[in-house]
Amino acid sequence: MYFNQLAIDASKMTKGELSAITTFSGIAIVFGMLLILVIMIAIFGLFAKVGSGKGDKKVKPEKAPKVKKVAEPLPSKSVVSVSSNVDDDEVIAVISAAVAMMYEGTGKKAVIRSIRTSSAGRSAWANAGIRDNVRAF
């Protein structure tokens, strides 16, 4: 048979028939290629199992070594006194320096009105991550 005998004569078709043929042939080609890709990936998976030598072998879990429980040490009764006043002054100085460096090139003046510890259960890094992720674009 000749190709021109099998071909569709588009000059005798309406626009609706041509668009329907184009749509259905496009869908058939896409799903056909997807099927071919799925088959190829399955074949590569079989080659990977055979190549690694772990095809259908069942691996028995190894027994974990027994761990001896060690008695926890008793809490020590030594008392350490920490001067919170010195630590607070250092923290205030560091925060002030960081804020001053942040506003250095902008020409704006920053004023620190109060510094208090956070009462949230999260760390400062976790709070910063949450603020960064929920910030408006």
C-alpha cells in the first residue's frame, strides 16, 4: 500500500473533525510515551537489583549487643554562685553593638528601650526561623 492511500484527506474535513483528530492523537502520543518511560524505569530497576546482588535475598537483622545499664551519678551538692549583673551588662553591650552596626550605614538612629528574656519555649534561632518563613513577601 502507498502512504497516500492511508493518509487522511484533510481538505474534506471540517475544523471540528481536524481538531478532534489532533487532540486525540496528541493524547495518545503523550500516554504512549509515558507508558514507554514507565517500562524503561522498571527495566532499569531490575538491572539495579541484579547488579547489586540483592535481588530477592532476605536480610536477617543482626542482634544488637547487650548494653549494661550504668548507675547515674548522684547530683553534687556544690553550689556555684553566678553574678547575673555582670552577665546582663555584657549582654546589653553586645546587643547594643549589634544594633548599632546594623543601622550604621542607613543614617537612622536606633534606640533600645528595653531588653528582656523571651518566655517562649523555643530558642532564639527557632523563633528567627519562624519569623523568616512567615514573613510577607
